[in-house]
Amino acid sequence: MTLSMLPTGSGLAQEAVFELPPLTIGTALRDDRDILDTPVAGTVRQGEELERRQADTYQELIGDIPGVVIEGGPRGISQEPNIRGFQDEQVVLRLDGGRLNFNQAHRGRFFFDPDIVQRVEVVRGGGSTLFGSGAIGGVIAVETKDAADLLDPGQTTGARLRFGFSDNGRVASPTATVYGDWGRFDALGFLGAREFGEALADGNGNDILRSEVDSLNGLLTLGFEPAPDQRFELALSYYDDEGITPPNANAASTATGDVEREAEVLTGRLSWDWAPENSDVLDLSVLLYGNRLEIGEDRLSDGRRDNTEYDTVGFEVVNRSAFDIGIPVSLVYGLEAFRDTQTGTRDGSARPQFPDAEADTIGAFVEATFAVAPRLDLIAGVRFDDYSRDVDDPALADVSEEFVSPRIGFSFRPDPRWQLYGNVARAYRAPSLTELFNDGEHFADDINVGPPFGSVRFINNFVPNPDLKEEKSTQAELGMRFDQAGVFRDSDTLRLSANAYYAEVDDFIDSVVSGPDFSTVATGTVFGTTTTRNVDAELYGLEAEVDYDAGRWFGGLGLSLPRGKQTNGEALGSIPQERLVATLGFRPTDETELGLRATFASEQEDVPAGATTGQSYSVLDVFGSWSPEKGPLAGSVWRAGVDNLLDEQYTIYPNDLPQAGRTLKVSVSYKF
């Protein structure tokens, strides 16, 4: 945690001698570790740092973390992660420990309200040793708030009400949270909504048509601790969104393609944690989870009805042990199994381009940390996975594969302030069901082909590729970290990190957009295709973070320099723009915070043939908060900010749509 993550009214903003508690990564590594003992590139966002963003989407919440891009454009329902050029299903997304595997053609992966998020951990780079298929690009672990996060000292029960408003789109976002802790029992209930009054507008003042998609999210969490060393937790979540939108929500609205969308997502999680106080060999976590997603789309032009169902059921057992074999050794090991099932219909009949199918993964893993010297740790791990895919279509072959994912690394601490680390890992990913069988319209546009035809309609459609092979990669990384309090004065702290990475990927799954084919131009409509293919690729780059906090003022920098190409020299379509994010803030009093955040992205010219280049942009955001400590408003937090203050017209590559223009955001929350 950094000082800038703490509430401004905490009193820690005063000039005083202090040292911040160590920053840890837990969920994304299956074990709580001081980040200075972690041999991977990782970032943690939590608490006040998330709150100050007043985020309506996950791009606004975490899209500026080094190495991370949240793609999909301004509609929150289309947003998907990209880490270092690894996209979508190449990144494992976990909500309170359970996997969220669904992704289909820009229909999004973030089905939970940003206001309930307490902490986000991002581990960049191949994580297949611990998480198996899908972690070839990294892991994003999202943790929701619980009663302990919200209760004040000495408080048993409480509630938090929040109301937010964004003038761009006239978005109202009320939320209510109630919580309590009665010793052995604790509970939290959350209900939040986001309601649009009109379409979003881009930086040129043009409406982003069909961007008014309303959402509702509810969460119930129940905890029971029968003994000080045990905890059971049950979490149930319901999410829905509805509105008129293109089926590919990252594309422009079209009269012939828009659909009336209804999405429902149910998630359940039951966990048991047992860590006997005097045991070094038992620190057990057991998790059972399930997700059920249903999306219904009625095409406005002809009433065609598409239904998509995607279910994930998973179970995992993880234990952590420590012992001495002449040198201290700590182990993380366990078993994981999950099943993905999809069903698709069109007007009540089977949809051949989205056949009934299921995929099973069973994995076992172990990772050991050897303290070979007082300042040097060596890390070695391996995971074995058995993967199978069964398709309910006689024309498509079933698949059964086995994979081994090893990793070795080191962490060296020259002194308590510094860390040097490195690792080499093998990672793999089986193609997802949606990549194999994706269908439907990708995007549409009007193009002028000149006389005698004039303007014609260009429609690009997805084409399935059931013959995709598994991705396999070898990745290497070197990095450093520095963390010290009292650097320039007693009341400051400085944290910085930097790393370089390289990944060689066999059978990288890349998207190819082709067309238009003008053979049908006389009909007024021309067509193109989007499909997936396997290519060999290299991805490499540099990342760096700096975070300085001196109490009354604070600042930070985040740098991403991603590179990538096919091994034959051709471009990849997934490599993000180079980006620098700078933050500067001031706390004139313990109750008040003011700040600005500037984002600079370079042009992305190295794109596949025929693809649109990514234009450079500069975006300035300002933010402020007031959290009175005394008087009738004590317990409230008042926030105001302007995103895209200069009304920049910009697009985050490789999105199709521009982002929202100038947006005034205000919110007030009250705890009692």
C-alpha cells in the first residue's frame, strides 16, 4: 500500500515519521508474498487509489497499469484485457479466486460493478505454472470488498451509500452496501446500478450511437469462522445488462446489424481456508465455484434471435508448507479442475457456427522457493495439465492433449530496499471454444467506391476456425524493485520498479481481418471476413513504475514499451501503443486531495497489412476529493473530476471506436 492509497482523512498525510506496510501480492500468486520477494512483474491497485477514479468501466479503473490495456472501446460491455500484446483468453481473469473464462467477439469479460472492487492484482508474463491454460499472458485477480474492509474500529454493523453521476451519457450510478461482523459470522450485501440517459459523445462531440447499455449488479457474501484458524465463505453474485447495441460492441452501430441485448451472469463461490497457528505444513485453501452466462440478442432488422450460454464450473485445492532441509523451503502446491460448456441457438435451432461443446482441464502444480542464502531465493515450479474438448458436431474432431509448464526463477535482495529478480517459464494455452467457433457480424461500415456505385455497405463477418492449435511459449524476464521510506525527508516514501521481458510463442493465435471483396459491389453490399490463425511470434518490451508520496503531495509514473511481431517479420494486430502515464497530486489539508493524471500514447504504425494504424494521443484527467472528519458530514466522501479535460478525440489501439470525450464526474458516499 502507498500513502496515496490511504483515505485523505486518515491523518497519515501529516508531516510525520512513518514507514508504510509492505506491499503484498496474494491471489494472483496463490500465496501472500511481500512484493520485494516476488520474482515476477506485478502491480497492485487497492482502496483509495481505485475509489478516486470514479470508474464506470474497467478501462477507467485499471487500464493505465504498465503493460496492461483494457480493449473494447467506450462501451463497458465490450471490454477485455490485453497484457503485453496477449489478449482476451490469453489472460486469466479471476473474481475472488474463481475463473471467468467467457469471451466472445467483443462481448466483454467484466461482469461486475467497479464500485464493489477493493483490490486488483495484476501479474504480467506467463503464469501457466500456477494457473494452467489461459495464463500465457498473465493473471488479473479482482477481489471484492468484505465487511472488514468497510467497518470502522469498534463498529459491528454499518452501511455505505454512494451516488455517482457522469454528464457524458448522463450516467447515474447509485450503489448501496450493508455489512456486519459479529465475531464468528460476517456478512456483506451490495446492490449497484448504472443507468444511461443518453448516448456517450466522443471528443468531436459526435454521439457514440447505441452506447446506452444499463446494468445491475448484486452481491451477497457470508462468512463463518468456527475457530480462529478456519474460515468458510459463500459468495453469490447476479449481474445483468440490457440495451440496443451492435453484436460486436466494439463496432459502430448499424441499422441492419444492431441487436437488442439481454445478458445475465450468475456466479457462486464457496471457499474454506484452514491455517493452524502452530503448523508449518498446513495452510489450506479449498474453492468450489461456478459461473452461468446467458446472452440473448434480437436483431432489429429482421427479429432473428441468437441465444448464447456459457458455463464454467471449477474446483481447486491449494496448500502452502514450509520446512527446513538444511535450507528453508516453502511450497505452494495443489490440484485444479474446471469445465467450460457452451450452447448456441439461432431462432431456437442449433447454430452450426457456435456448436454445443465442452472443454475439461485437470491440472496439478507445485512451486518451491529455496532460501539458498540469506539474500537469495531460487524458485522452481512445474504444472501438469490434461485438456480435452468434446464437440457435438460429427464434422469436428474431439481433442485430448497433455501439457507440462515448468518455471525457474530467482530473487536477490542486495539490501532490504532493493530486489533483483528473473525467471524463465514455459506456458501454454488451449484455444477457447469462442475462438474456435466464433461467428456472426464483426463490424460494418459505409465506404465510398466512386462512380457508378457511390457509397456501399461493407460488412465483415467472423469465420470459425475449428483447426486452431494450442499456443506454446517460452518466456524470460529480468527486473528490479526499490522500496524505501524517508528517502528525502522523514515523511516520504519511494517505490520504483522496472523490468524487461521476452516471449517466443509457437502457434500464437492471431486474428486476421480481410476484405472488402468487391465482387458483390453491384448489390450495394460488399463483404469481408475475420478469422483466427496460428502464427509463430515474438513479444518483448520494457515496463517501469515510480510512486513517490511525501504526505502533502504525491506523484507517479507508469511506462509501457511493448513490441511484437511474427517470426517471419510480419506485424501482429495485438501489440498496444507505447504509453506513459504521469500522476501528480496535492493534499492542502488532511481532508482534501487534488490531482491530475496525464496519459501520452505514441502512434502504432506496425500493424498487419490493411489494418488501421493507432494514432497518438494525449489525455488529461483531473480529480479531487473532500472527506470531512468532523461535523454533520463526517463519514462522507465528496469527489469530483473531469476525464479527458481537453476533449481529445482519441482511440486506444486496436479498438474500432473512439473513447468518450470530456466527462464531468461527481459522486458522494456516506458510511454510517
